Amino acid sequence: MAVAELALKPRPDELPDGQRAVVVADGFSCATQVDHLAGGRGVRALHLAELLDPAADQPGGTS
């Protein structure tokens, strides 16, 4: 949490209203921490594979 306070946590606070952002988090723990820190501010944690193949996250998409 201390490291996140230095660089990651301030970023969601700087987003203009309504703007969304993506953070690449390749581990479950990291993604959970990003989701927790973002607190519903329009920031979503994605695994690199999800970012490269967005259809994989959709029903009927490739896996």
C-alpha cells in the first residue's frame, strides 16, 4: 500500500469525471489491490492477455 500511495493511487484521483482507465495487473493479488485502491473511480485492472484479446472477456469470445 505504501508503494501504491507514491504513484498508482494518485492517478485515479486525477481522472476527469466520467473518464475510465485501465491498469495492467498480471497477478490476482495485484488486480485485487488495484480494484480496492480505485474504489469505483473508473479504473479497471486487466491481465495482459485480456488487454491483448478483449474478445476473450466477452460471452462467446475466444479463450
